[in-house]
Amino acid sequence: MTDLNIYKKLFGNRDEGIIIFDKNFKITYHNKNFNKILIYPERTLFHDLKDIFSEKNISKIKNKSSLFKKHSS
């Protein structure tokens, strides 16, 4: 089972909008409720956070996400 299939199984039917992205803000997964929250058709596919959120919000995401934190060795 691929990671994407695991995400779909875990998050596909959640009531919350869920989005998974990488360090380059490329979206690897989002569930249908994410679309519903943003008022987009269920089949709309998003590929990049920068297409959805403003630069100000991207900065907030970057500051709060552990994905961008420097880890000491």
C-alpha cells in the first residue's frame, strides 16, 4: 500500500479538511472536505499551497509548521 493510499484511507472520510504538503509547498494530498471548506467542487485538485493561500498565510504556515523548523543534531 502506498503512502497516498494510506492517507486516503485515514483521512478521506474525515469531517475536517485535511491537506498534506511538502517543504516546497507542493500538495501531496487533500481530502474532499478541504474542497468543501474552500467552496470548490469535490473533484478539484490542488497542487500548490501558493495557489490557495496568500503570501502572508504561507509565512504563518512556514513559521508554525514543524516541517520548516531547524532541528539540532
